[in-house]
Amino acid sequence: MANYHTTADEHLDAIVAFYYGVEKANTALRIVLDANPRLAYFGVIIPKGVTIKLPAFPSTAVRGVALWD
């Protein structure tokens, strides 16, 4: 599991897309939110100084989540 430390106000979906790739972003977002239960309290924009756990992408299918439609 990797850790990501925010350096400024950053968008969670951009962090996830950068780390996992755009094609896996919706599924990876669910994985990241599950690994970081308190992260949802920040909303879409994560402030400076937050450490985000980035777990390995599972080999089995996981249903994705979108922050908006």
C-alpha cells in the first residue's frame, strides 16, 4: 500500500486518476474511500497535509463510484 501526502488543496478524483489511471478511476475511488473512511468528510477537495492510503488495485471486480453524474 502506498501513501500520498497532499501538498495543496487537491481534488481526490485527480489523485486517484493519476495513481491508478483514468480507466480505473471510478473503481479505484471506491477502494481509496474504503481504505480511508475519514476522507469523505473533506469532500472532493482534500486540504494540504492529509495522508491518503492508496491500496493495490484488486484483481477481482469491485463496483465503482462516481463523485458526480
